[in-house]
Amino acid sequence: MDTPDETLAQAAAGGDRAAFAALVGRHYDRIQGLAWRLTGSRADAEDLAQDICAALPVKLAHWRGEARFSTWLYRVVVNAAHDLRRRQATRARAADGWGDWEVARQDDIAASRAAQDWLEAAMARLTPDLRDTVALVLGEELTQAEAGQILGVSEGTVAWRMSEVKKRLRAIAAEEAR
């Protein structure tokens, strides 16, 4: 006659490997079947069954024998499935948040790229003397006096050119908005 589960569980809790192997062999299909019904996923059920069996020696040390072994084991499987669902939900929420952040980041990159492309196209429409002035004042962050020295014009001329650049860029933007 077969050894009762409760006797095997007590022996396994005491370190008897043969008793543990007999328990796992006897109940593995039930563990996996219940896990599959609880998770709805064969892959999750297989992983869960393996995780439960790996943790079973420690869990058996806490088994008090107040209920039938199979009842206790079912509770272990149900708890493990609940834990798995909580972990999956947490990962899903984290992934959603990450996804939202990544979408926003990509939108910002695209907007910056579009603005840069627009500015390059608009600058190409300016005269060379205005482009040179903008390149020195805004691109190289020189003062108007320094840019004037390099370009061989007065500081006032650089100020006028910068004003003219702003005016022309506004006009280009307005023209494109129509």
C-alpha cells in the first residue's frame, strides 16, 4: 500500500530526499494542472510548478499537518499564482509607465528634430551676411562687438542684422503657417 502523503511530508520536512521525490512525483501533475487553470498560460503554469517544487522543501518545514497534505499543497499553488499575478501586474504598470515616458521622449526628439530642420531650411533662405552674423552671435555665442570685428562691420550693423534675421524668420514662419 502507498505511504500516505502526510507521512511522506513529515519525512520530507525532516530532510528525507526519497520522501520528497515521492511527494513531488505524486503531485507534480496536480500542481501544474492547477497552476495552468489559475494562470491560463501553459508556460506560466510550468514555471510556477517548477518554482513551487524548488521552494517546497522550505515550505514543508512550516507545514503543521493540521489539514490534509493535498489541501495544504493546493493552498501553496493558489498563493503562488496570486503572487505571480501581482508581479505581472506590477511589471505591466512599470512597463506602461516606461512606455509612456519613451513615447514622450521620442515625441520630444521628433519635435526638436523638426524645429532644427525648419531652422536649417529657413537659414538657407537668408543672405550669406545674415547667416554669418547669426552663426557668430548665436552659434558661437560671441558678443555683437566681437562678431562685428570678425565680419569687419560695426556693432550697430550686427545688431541691425540680428533684428533683420528675427523679422525674416517670423515672415517665413507666417508664410508657412498659411
